[in-house]
Amino acid sequence: MEKVKVGIIGCGNISAIYFKNCKLYRGLEVVACADLDVSRAQARAEEFGVAKACSVDELLADPEIVMVINLTIPAAHAEVCRKALLAGKHVYVEKPLSVTREDGRGLVELAKEKNLRVGCAPDTFLGGGIQTCIKLIRDGWIGEPLAATAFMLGRGPEGWHPDPVFFYKTGGGPMFDMGPYYLTALVAMIGPIRRIAGMTRTSFPERRITSQAKYGEMIQVDIPTHIAGLMEFESGAIGTIITSFDTMGGANLPRIEIYGSEGSLSVPDPNTFGGPVKFRRKGAKEWGEIPLSHGFAENSRSVGALDMALAIAENRPHRASGELAFHVLDAMHGFHDASDQGKHYEMQSTCASPEPMPLDADSTWL
């Protein structure tokens, strides 16, 4: 197939890996980039050999560009995606799909109306680690999945991120920042969620930045920073999740485990693409490590955009879809809603579990 010509909007911290990987994939060609700070776009264009650095409006008006990769901050995701769709471009956006359910639903509906695709990170579930877990589950290694646990506990990004303020504003927090990795992986492995319970708190109303660029500045925290939730999946399995920026002393919990009628599965960090994957059969005394069945085990961010480009050419559903991302967005709000209202949140969305990746994708897609 001919390479799909791509424009990247948002040239900040996360963009470097997208520029790097898009150069490796046979289905994508980055021909332009844009940022509110045009100097940042120019710097990325020079760094990665991109032909044009321009304004957002110029990029969206370029008839050569077929797909936009939107790497702006969460608060801008919906507006930039909407503009891209209205300009006739397919769009793939960093997580989360949007800040609000209303905007997320509107993007999915607008894409359908325009006969365009909307895709959304994370695409880490397309990597060798979680794809191996999906294969093991589908092949019956753990029997019927009965329960799951997911834990993301840390101290928050103010110690390392150069500009961490947005993590503590609407659309940020540990659930909206890291929850997409964990929830997307769980839905990919177990299926969609039926209902949710949750409890939240804001442990520290202020945070001091200790990263170099803005060292010593204070952040006013506007969102919950510790979220504990329960999920009932449509399959009947029950899941537990904690996301936190409040564990100042660290934690020693597994990232994700799936418990089945015939065994248990230790799932690798869903913020990565590789392993290790560990399995313990019913009655066994120890865990054993399972070799990865799939490729893309290195940092392959943007493989979801590549899959979307290939899916357009092959007339099939893409895996990191807007419907999946909206279901995850619905769930993330659901934990907060359940806590605020003191009752279960019944999910207002569902989605199909994405099809597994081809076993040879790493060799045929590059």
C-alpha cells in the first residue's frame, strides 16, 4: 500500500517517539507538524527530517494530509480532533479521547457521520506482552477469567515532568493519566465493563514541582489523586483497580493479574509493549515465564495509528478504536461518579474486544 501522509499536531514531550516510530512503519509518512509554539514544531521537523513545520490551521488545510496524529494536552484533544474531522482527516489522538463524555461521544459520532476513522491511544495493548496474554486467555490456559486486579501507584509526575501542572487539573489525575493503559488492557483481555463502584480522595491540596524547569513552583490540585474502584465485566468477571499519585513511600504490588478457573496470569506493565508474562497453573507451586508470542515488544507508540492506516486500506475495523477509547473514558468518569454519588455507576457504553494482532505483524508491517 502507499504510505498514508500524516500531520502531527502537538510537538511536546511525548511526540519524539511518534516521530521516530512513524519513520519505521511502511504505512505512515509524516509530512508536516504543528504546535501552538511554532518553534517547537520547527525543532521537531529539523530533528526528524519532516518537510514542513506550520500552524495548526495550515496543517489542517493541507490536502496532502490524510491522517492527523493529535498529541496535544488532554484539554485540547476534543477541539483538535473535531477540527481534523471537519477538515476531512482521519484522526488518531493520544489518551484520553477527551476530557468529557459528551465530547468523546461527539467525536465518535462525528467520525461515523463523515465516514472517517477516529483512533486513540494507548496502543500498548497491541504490543507483544499483552497480545501474548490475550492469546493465552483465548487458548484456554487459565480457563474462565473470574477476577482481575490492576494497580498503578506512584508519587506523581511533578518530580520528573518538565511542565506537570496539567496532571492536576480537569482531565488529569492518576485515573485519566494512567488509567487508560490499565483499563484498555483489561477490556482487551476480558471484554467490556457492565458497572462500576469507586471511592476517591485528594490527599494533598498542593504539590511542589521538583523537576528542573519549574523547580519550587506550587501546583493547586483540582482533582482526586487516589482512586480505588471495582468493576463488573459483562462476562461476569470482577476486577479491582487502584490508581494513585499519593504513594510517597512507593508500592510493591503487581501491575495486572488475571485469575481464572484453571490458572492465573501475571500481565506486564500496560504502559510498556513487552514482557514479562508469567503463568501459574492450578495446583502448581511456582510461576513460570511464558515466551512472547507476538512482536512489537519494544517501545512501539504509534503502532495504533499504523494499524488504523492499514485498516482503512483493508476495509476492516482498527484495534485502538474510538469506541474502545470512549468505553474507557466512560469507565474512568464512572469511578469518580460512583464515589461522588455513593452508588454503582451503570456503564452507558460498550465496545467489541479488539481482534488479536497477527502473529507476524512485526515483520509484515515494518
